[in-house]
Amino acid sequence: MKVAFFEIEEWEKRITNGYRKISIYSFEIQIPKVPPYEEVLIHLAPNETKNTVEARIWYQNQLVYKSFYPLSCFKQSSLES
């Protein structure tokens, strides 16, 4: 059941770099609980009423990172496609 989140929800895979960071839509996020060069699964859920995007990052079936970012941090065209 979706309450506050709207149509756009997406999952993406990324590999952390040597500094334990990932880049998504030209925005970098540091993931301290994941070793370098490991694959993570990213779930982005925009909340248009609050103008935010909730980013949840999973590693080996465990939620390792969760945060909210302003929609402006991500390219609008990327989230709308």
C-alpha cells in the first residue's frame, strides 16, 4: 500500500567505489556500512507533497542506509522517465 509516495518508484543497482560511495543521477551518496567495490540495490521513492526523495540502500538483503534528499538533488527528467 502506497500512502505518501507517488507513481515513480524505482530500483537500481550500483557498485560502491573505493571510497564506499555510489553515484545516482550525478548525485553521490556515501555508504559507510558497505565494503568498497560491492553491489548495492537502491530504492528511490519520491514524495511530491514534501518535495523529497527517500533513498533506501540494500546490501546482501539488509537495509544499510536510508535518507531523505530534496528533489532538486536529482535530475527531474531522470525521475520522470
